[in-house]
Amino acid sequence: MTDTKPNEARKEGKMEDLPAKKPVTIICVGMAGSGKTTFMQRLNSHLHAKKNPPYVINLDPAVRSVPFGCNIDIRDSINYKKVMETYNLGPNGAIVTSLNLFATKIDQVIGLVDKRSSNFNHCIIDTPGQIECFVWSASGSIITEAFASEFPTVIAYIIDTPRTSSPTTFISNMLYACSILYKTKMPMILVFNKTDVKKADFAKEWMSDFESFQDALQKNIKLSDETSEGSGYMASLVNSMSLVLEEFYSTLDTVSCSAYTGEGFDDFLKAVDSKVEEYNEIYVKERERVVKERKEREKENKEKNLEHLMSDMGLENKDKKKEKETETGERIDVLSDISSGNEEDDDDDEIDAQIKKDEARGYEHGIINIDDDNDNEEEASKISSAKKAIQERYKRAVANGESNTKFAADVTKYIRQTQG
Ligand SMILES: Nc1nc2c(ncn2[C@@H]2O[C@H](COP(=O)(O)OP(=O)(O)OP(=O)(O)O)[C@@H](O)[C@H]2O)c(=O)[nH]1
């Protein structure tokens, strides 16, 4: 992970002791038409101009043409039109399916980026215009998580500033950004794009001054009252939402820029740097904590499963029973008990006689020779050592996350042997 301390140490020439600096991943998300692709194009040329070319990834399978050179393009491996035909899907379903197919290869993608990571400082990713296809899909989460676990990752939420100038659309956009922030748990930068058309000062003011937002809302209500009905409900909803979102604003960096003119891109890169620091200070620790917790939970579950399996097989109980009865000097109830009791001598004679009769009639007995104590002890010890071996193997398999069909077959065989 990128770290400010390693950077300082690098400057001091102690680089050999330090891990290689990882590039930062910038994932561009935003509503359809907010200007993600144009923003990517400008960011790409801006970084090139600074002799700091980025690694570029396009994750929009439905885009006709991409106005920048891509290092990885989802369209090279997935044919969106074919996905639509093959799976009989509509446009959005096909985007989700294409992303699903791409997500199955994400480890290879990360491998590729990692391999080249010494050559660039930024990896920039464009996402589909249908924001929900990426943000709310499992594959979107997998892809984001995969990058975030390997590189410092920042979400750039692109906003169409002129289209956000009404309090209602502003709050809708903020709610969306808020939900993405809490879903991905990644550092986020709000990018007010298209400032060549409308400056983003109004939005920044609304975010920092609740009263000014209220004023704008009141003005909007008066205007709406003249033009539409039912705006009272909308206004009160927007009002409540603005209160809820106050805390969310404090966690964000905002930048205004124009993908057309290139204004604000230096500020954007500065914001990225500060978010990387935040990522290292807060998110890395948080992620480590979550991963640790998940591992502990998995370990607990595995142990519980092992206990359940053993008790389903009747092994643990029998062992415990055996221990208990040995302590009290009582008869041991083991699998070979059918032949170990002395009190059944008479019964044994009867059974013996029956077997002889049956054999004389030509029947075959597929039972253990219940008369022979030594054979039974041998059988019991065989079963006991098989049990131990299987327990050991199960524990090892559980520890290694092994999925071994032969092992499963062994367990089945053993259950049949002991319970059949
Ligand atoms: N004036 C102005 N227009 C812009 C700017 N950025 C993008 N646009 C225009 O906004 C429209 C949408 O831009 P795109 O870059 O295609 O937006 P997008 O978010 O990638 O679109 P989808 O991926 O289809 O959702 C285009 O007509 C762009 O020319 C900007 O900074 N200023």
C-alpha cells in the first residue's frame, strides 16, 4: 500500500528497505451522462501532459467507442451484443452479465495491473453509465474489492453540475453518493463536473451551510407550487434528507472541474493524494479488522461443522459415553459390543446353532463372527483407527479449506461401515 512514510524515506534514499510503492486506483462512477467518459479522457491526457501516464481500464461493455487508449478493455474479452443474444437479455441485464463474466477473471486482471504497477502512479477505471449495474451488482463489488485489497482505491463520484442545481436533484444525487460510500466503504471524492456551464459554488454552499440549502428549498417550493401539485410531500422529504446527509458531507472531499476545459484537474489529483493518506490511515486498518473478523468467524464455523459432523456420525457421543462408562467401571458401549458381553453366552449358543442350521440350508451370513472376541476387538480397533484417521484428515481438510471428493467418499464409506 502507498504510504506517506515510505515516500519520505524514499526521498532520504532508504528505498531498498521499503516495499514498492503501489499505484492508486481511481474508480469513476456517476449517473448516466454525468460525463464519466469525458472526465476519464481529460484525466488521461492531463496525466500524460504531466509525464505521469496512467493505466487505463474500461469496464463499460456497452460503450460504442472509447475516446482514449485502454490497457484493459472489457469489450476485448466480452461481446456485449452476443451476451444479449445468447442469454436473451435486455441492455441492462446484458451489462450485469458481462460484468459477471469479467469478474470471474478479476484475479488475472489484478495480476496484469500488478505486474505493470511499477510503471504508473494511477490506474483509472471507467464504469457503465447505468450506475446501478456496477454499484449494486455482485460483480461490481467483487471488482471494487479486488482492486481495493491490492491497491489504495478511491471512488470519484462524477456529478453533472448544471443538472444538479435544483435542491431536489441535488439531494437525490447526494443520497446516491452516500449509499455508494457506505456500500463500498472506500474514500470518495465528489467531482462537480461541467463547471464550464455552471459553477459548483452553490453546491458547496449547500453542503457547508444548512440554512442556505433551506432557503433554496423554500424558493423551489414556491416555484413548484405554481407549476405542480404534491410538492409539499417532496419538499418535506428533501428537508429530512438534507438533515440526514449533513454528517455524510463532512467525510467527503469535493472538487469542481470541467472535463471540457481541464479546469480543476490539479485539485482533483491533490484530493486523490489526500484520500490515499486517508485510505492508509483509516481504511486499511478497517479492512484488516474486517478480514480478521471474517477469518475468525470462518474458523469458528469450521470447528462447529466438525463437531456437528462428528456428532452426526455418532463418534463424539460414543467416545464420551465410552469415557464415562470406563470411569464408572460399567460396561463399555462400543461398536463391537454385540459380541463383548459375557451374559449373552446362552444367546450366542442359540445364534451359533441358528447359523449352523442356515449354513446347512446354504445361506450365507454377512455378519461379523460374533463369537470371536479377538476378531471383534480387531474390528473395533480397525474402526477406531479409521475414525481417528478420518477425524485427522477432516481437521486437516477443514484447516486447508480442502475440497476432496475422495475424502468425502471415505467419510461416507466410514459412516456406512459403522452405522450400516
Ligand atoms: N459542457 C460540458 N459538457 C460535458 C463535460 N463533460 C462531459 N460533457 C458532455 O456530457 C455528455 C455526456 O458525457 P459522457 O462522457 O458520455 O458521460 P458518461 O457519464 O460517460 O455517459 P454514460 O457512460 O453514457 O452514462 C456528452 O455530451 C459530453 O460532451 C464538461 O465538462 N462540460
